[in-house]
Amino acid sequence: MEWGISMIDRIQKSDAEWREILSPEQYQVCRCDNTEAPHTGKYTHCKETGIYTCACCGQELFDSSAKYDSGSGWPSYWQPIDASKVSEKTDYTNSTTRTEVLCSRCDAHLGHVFSDGPKPTGLRYCINSIALELKERG
Ligand code: FE
């Protein structure tokens, strides 16, 4: 492996290709940075065990063991499966500064990360349900 080349097998598609694969709602959130309304997503209160994968490309993102109830109305995690699975970008929209979280493989917009999470990381990955697909264990 060449130095500086990511080990992640990147996925890049045109907007037209993503529109074909995703539902209109998924396209709006994952490819246009929209946010699903709070308390509406299917995983907000989900307690099943498994791996939450990227709805766009299938990359494994969050383990259910790192999921907790933040009360925000969106599924929340205190860490990704591995730091390499997500990338971060400063987001200046909505008159505030937030840290956007994206899938490192396909650049899907997942949500945002905040520093008011529980121990041990103190982080709150606030993720749109519609950007995720849970692969249940067992
Ligand atoms: Fe992805």
C-alpha cells in the first residue's frame, strides 16, 4: 500500500445514480445534507443488537453496543465502530458551527457529532435513521 492512499475502497456515484438507488427521502438526507424530522426515524428507540451500516454503500458504521438514548429524537451513538469509518467536516449552515459526520466510503451525509455525549468518549453522534440500515445479529 502506498503511503497516503486510504485502505477504504471508495464508492463514488453521480447524483443520477444515487437517485436510482435511494428513496427520495434517503436522497434528500444522505446526498443533500437534509435532516429527518426528530422522533420520526425508525431507529431512534431501536434496542435490537447488531451493526448499523451505511444505507448508501453498506459500510459498517456503528455497533448497537455504542447506542444510547440521548433524548434528542435521533439515534445516538458515543462512538463509531472505527474512526476510519466516518469522516468529519465543519458545517456552518443554520447560523451555527457544527461538525458534520459523513460515511468515509461514499461521503453520505449521516448527521452531526457533538461533545455532550456520555462517557467514555463524551461524544454524541446524532445520526439520521434513514441514513442507516441495521444488520441484526444472530
Ligand atoms: Fe457509505
